[in-house]
Amino acid sequence: MAVNDIAQAAAALKAGELVAFPTETVYGLGADAANPVALAKIFAAKGRPADHPLIVHLPAASHLERWAINIPPAAFALASAFWPGPLTLILQRHPAVPDLVTGGQASVGLRVPNHPLALALLREFGSGIAAPSANRFGRISPTTAQHVRDELGEAVAVVLDGGPCAVGIESTILDLTRPERPRILRPGAIGAAELGRALHVAVTERSPGDEHAPRVSGALAAHYAPRTPLQLVAPEHLSAAVRQALAAGERLAVLAMQTTPDAHSGLVWRIASADFSAYAHDLYANLRALDSAACARILVEAPPATAAWRAVNDRLQRAAVGSNNT
Ligand code: TXA
Ligand code: MG
């Protein structure tokens, strides 16, 4: 098949096959969101538990009413402010939405992605495409087509190639099922302050003990994880930690904003940008590269603990927990 043949990709979706496609955040593993047989293939390919809900990608906000009911004005305000873009809205599900999409919950996650290939595919397909990130469950999300082929290969009928994803980390997820109390379930490039300005109400992150909040697999303590154990290290402790490991004969991978203190054959060092957007853009590719460097550990210089870095710190903390569990 020709590279990026949108008509054939849409035909594969209609035939119940899986199509991986780029979005501005990460690559998605797509299936017809109205076809339970196709949806089941997503869970099989990813090794994902069946009760973890999927985001439905829409061609335009005008499709909202086909997937959600009792849509609050806040949802339309956010859709017009941020769509197409890296924001997922959790709304009350339409009764026709399959249980495999919602994980059997009363809500559904919806977004319009901001990528020309994703939008072309959605318009040609003409309906919702359910798509989790196109990685094995719990592992690092893919930000290039090659990452998808490396990890899922045979299971996917078509992989559309849109080059590296512009944002690089997954969408912000906002729970609007209780519209008077909008809650961020997963931080992303669109922050709480920006959402609050658009809604004229304070938007906060879901607190760990909130039992009303819907389940979010991206909110598991362990997620986005490399296979190599990963540790976050404060900037002022990094060079001592590196020297100690090298002195002990350990092979070490480092992701840091500072430059390497020593050139050493046992040391694989990647420089990360001190700018949030550039850091996020490269984060998963950097983690994949360091994970394949055959090192005993990955040390990551902790970014600033500020609101601006919230989404990156969230991913790094879960990667640290996840890598130490496997
Ligand atoms: O940027 C993104 O959101 C990417 C691209 C492909 O769009 N997708 C993505 O999908 O990150 P996934 O499946 O890896 O993460 C989706 C998250 C999961 O944590 C899931 O639990 C949550 O969205 N989610 C989906 N529907 C939900 C619902 N009804 N209630 C609560 N959380 C939901
Ligand atoms: Mg994911």
C-alpha cells in the first residue's frame, strides 16, 4: 500500500482492522469506536486490561452529541478554545457507546486531535476512532511511526507515518462529568491555569483519594515505563551519583539538562532541553534510546517542581515507579 493512503486506512477501519496514526501528542492505535470486534483487537494488541477506557477521537466538535449526553456549556467552550488540540474531555456517555470504549463506566473520553493525517483519516472515516497510545500496556508511548512498528508490528494493519509528534506527551484529560467541579485526571501540555481562564472557574488536579473520579490507566502509579530501572535525581546530587556508579563499575544512562561531568565508556548521556515544550517533545524518544543502551540504571535529572513542568514530572514519576516494578 502507498505511504499514508488515507482512503485505504479508512477502509481498513471500516473492515474492523487496526490503524496506527499520528496525533500531535503521541501515536494512537485506532479502531472503529462503534465496532466491539474491532475494539477487542486494541486490547489484545496492547495487552491492556479490558476495564481501562479508551479515548474516542472525533473529526470535529460537531460530533460530540453522537457520543455524549447532557453536555455542559463548559465542554463547548473548551472545544472551541482548544480543539483541535491536546485536550480530552470526559463527559456522560451516550447509551450507544460500546462498553469496551467506556470500560463499563457512565462516562466517555472525547477529543479532536490536531494533526493533518489524523484529521484526514477521521474525516474520511466519518465517525469516531477509539485510540489508546500505540504502545504495549504500561510502557513508553510512541512518538514516531518506527516506535509503533518496533513495538506492535504484526498486530497493526496500517501505520500512517506523520514524523515525530509535535507535543510528545499525551493529552490533558479533564473530567467534566461534574461540570461545577472540573478536575484534571491526567496533566498535559494544556495546564490547569489555561483551562481555568477559558472556563472562569478554578481547575484543579484530581486528588489521589477522590473516589468519585473515573478510572484512568495513565493515572496508575506505574506507567510510561522503560525496562531499565529509572531514578529521579536532584540536579545538585547528579554528578556525585554518576561518579559513585562509575566508580562501582556500573554502566549508566543519564538524561540531564546539565552537560556530562566526565566522558566515560560506561556512561551514556543525553542532554534534555531546559524548555518544557522541547523537553516534552523529546522525552519518550530519549527514554527509549536510554532504555536500549544496555545500562544498569537510567538517572534522570529532576526538572523544576513547578506548575509549568507538571505534565513532564507526572510522566517521569510514573516511569520511575513502573521501571522498578518490572
Ligand atoms: O494524547 C492522547 O490522549 C493519546 C492520543 C493517541 O490521543 N491517547 C492516549 O490514550 O493517551 P491512552 O489510552 O493511552 O490513555 C487514555 C487515558 C487512559 O488513562 C484512560 O483511562 C483515560 O484516558 N480515559 C479514557 N476514557 C475515560 C473515561 N471515560 N473516564 C476516565 N478516563 C478515561
Ligand atoms: Mg497510553
